[in-house]
Amino acid sequence: MALLALVIVAALILTLTQCGGDRTANRDQNTNGAVPPAGSQSAPANSVPPASGQPGRLTADGRDVFPLAQGDLTSFVGKSVSGSAVMVQSVPGPEGFWAGENAADRVWVKLLPSGDSPVDVKPGQLLDLTGTVVANGDGFAAKERVDGANGAEQLDRQKAHIEVSHDQPRVVGSR
């Protein structure tokens, strides 16, 4: 009788552990290889970069724009870029603003065409946006009225910026 009880308990434990493994495998398949959230199991080496819908991230051509380890955005020129809940860092110019994770990992977003935008962009806002990465022309920072105190050197070093239709960014929150 005791032996039968042990066999039943062992079978139950085996069944429960296999169900947990199947559930994990199904979850990984259902995320199309997306990187798991922080604190979960690490992603395989060949995993796909996070989707553009991940809050605070900007992606271009399926790749994360941040961190800007190389210091410039030239590898993204001509690519469509999208972001979800990307934070506005500062708004030093009338037609553009810095958006990103922090003062180092941020990009200039230029609103087109010029004129009044229906979105009143303010520091600390979280925006959903879609645009295109465009190479900076000569003297771009000066044309955008971005001076040394507001990141002109960084803007010149990045060699590109994001252009977004002035009615396209959508405020989704603030910090």
C-alpha cells in the first residue's frame, strides 16, 4: 500500500514538472523569439532583438538604436524607426527635441513640416512615434538652434537624426 502511494506521488511530480517545461516552451514559441523580460531566463545567443513595442526603446530595421556605443547613427540612415513610450529628455528647439533613455543614449527628433505641432512636447513625456533616420547636413545643429549647452556636439557626432511628421507623436504618459 505504501509502495503504491509512493508510485502515485512520483508520477504526479513527474507529470507536474513536465507540464511546467511545456508551458515554458510554448511561451518562448509564442513570443517569436523575443528577449524575455529582465529577471527571467536569459535569451539564447541567436535571439531576435526586442520588438519596437517594448517601452522606452527605439528600433530601426529590427535593431535597437540604444545604446549608442558607436556614437553615431549612420548605420541606420534611411531606415524606418519606431518607439514605444520613449522619454523626451529635453526640448531645446522649436522644431525638435531629444528623446531616449538618458543624456548619453538619446537622439534628436525633428518634427516635419515646420509649424505648430498639435502635440505640445515637454521633457518627461513618454511618446509613441514612428519616423525615418536621416543624415544631418552641414551645420545641422545650428540650423536646429541646438547650442553647446543643449547638445550640439552630440548631435554633430551622431551624424543623423529622426524625422517624424509633426502630427504623428502620441503622448502616452509622463515621468
